[in-house]
Amino acid sequence: MEIRNIVRRFEGRVVVDDVSLTVQAGKVTCLLGPSGCGKSTTLRMIAGVEMQDSGEIYVDGKLICDTVFRVPPERREIGLMFQDFALFPHLSVANNVAFGLKGSKDEKRARVEELLRKVDLMRFIDGFPHQLSGGEQQRVALARALAPRPRIMLMDEPFSGLDNRLRDGIRDETLSILKEEDAAVLLVTHEPEEAMRMADEIALMRRGKIVQQGAPYNVYTRPADKAAVAFFSDVN
Ligand code: ADP
Ligand code: MG
């Protein structure tokens, strides 16, 4: 997935400022930056729920969105995960994961079981969201997002609502499941530690711009400027 020269303004203010970024299948790219720098807005444009003022989005080299042409969100083969992972409270765990799946009943059931096994929640297959802990609900949300085999997985601070003690374990587990599914993952976070732990590639964002991009070790040990140094040391 590639975005090229994306610009988005709100009320005349440039919030996403000429952002270009490539996310490869099987890799996790972290869009890392302080609150308000434009991360979620960028993600929403990729998801297709918000329109850029200029710039293009490509998947496999094929244009999916510019300012005149636009593939609708539901046809973008995108999986979404947010901090508020919002399971459907009235649906069982199985039906939450099956939601939006196509195919025969047996096919759907097989995919649901495959994913619930991966997230180690088969015992809750007929349970309901309120019976699960926060971490367990988060894993169901992961299974649900991955069920239709999205090409692109967009995750917006998906771990920030979780208890500190759970977070590292869930990050590691999520990472290993993502790797098995081979989607191109774009993970938004304001926490350097999370990016360092999960990313193959970090894109550091500030005031709507990507100020640096590279492997986590390189970005961390060779920050582009003083503001990047401050950002890494501040939050840690
Ligand atoms: P981040 O996810 O990095 O915290 P956002 O992309 O949510 O940042 O927001 C970037 C900036 O754009 C913020 O200043 C925010 O207030 C502003 N913004 C986001 N959405 C809208 C909107 N729909 N209307 C006006 N301003 C918005
Ligand atoms: Mg945000």
C-alpha cells in the first residue's frame, strides 16, 4: 500500500502535510508521533472514510483513491482496529468474528475457529463480550478484523486502553498473529516504546509531516533532529 503526497486541511489549517508512505505486506509500519500530529486523519483517509484534499493512494500499484476517483471503504480489503474496539455486545464471540465474512456457513465457521484458536479464545466461542476481560475483548477484535483476510490492516492506538501489565504480552501476541496473516500493517501510536517493540519500519510524524522514516534502531539511535530526540526521551 502506498500513499503519495497526501494533504488534508481542516478549516484552512493543514493537518496532513504532503505525506508519502509505503507499507509492505507482511511488515508492520508504525506511524509514530505526538497527539494531534495527524496520525488518525492519515489512517482515516487510507480507510476511505475521509477524503484527502490532494494526493493518491495505491494498492499493488493500482490507484484506489485520488481527488476524483474513489474505491469505497468496503471494497478496500482493509481491516480496522481502534482503541475502542467496540465489539457488538449482542452478538456471541463467534458471530462477532464472523461478522462481515462471506461464504458458506461451514467456511465461515472454519475461519472463525481458526482465528479463535490463534488468539487462544476457543473456550469463549459461544460467550458474549461482557463475559471477557479487556485483553480478551481486544483479541476478539483482532480476530474479527483479520477474519476477512484484509490486505491492509490499520490499527489506531489499539493497545492504549489496556492495563499496563497486559499490554506487552498482547503486543507480542498480536505481532505474531499479524505476521502469520501477511497483511500490510499500519500501526498508529504515540508511544515510542510500542513502535520500537512492534515495527519493522517507523515513520516519525510531527505537525502533519513525516520527518523521518527507517528501521526502528536507526530512527532511535539517529533521530533526525532535536525535536525527535526530545520526543523519544520525553515519553519514555
Ligand atoms: P492524532 O491522531 O495524531 O492525535 P488527528 O489526526 O486526530 O491527530 O488530528 C490532527 C489534527 O486535526 C488535530 O489538531 C485535530 O484537532 C484536527 N482534526 C482532526 N479531525 C478534524 C475534523 N474533522 N475537523 C477539524 N479538525 C480536525
Ligand atoms: Mg489519533
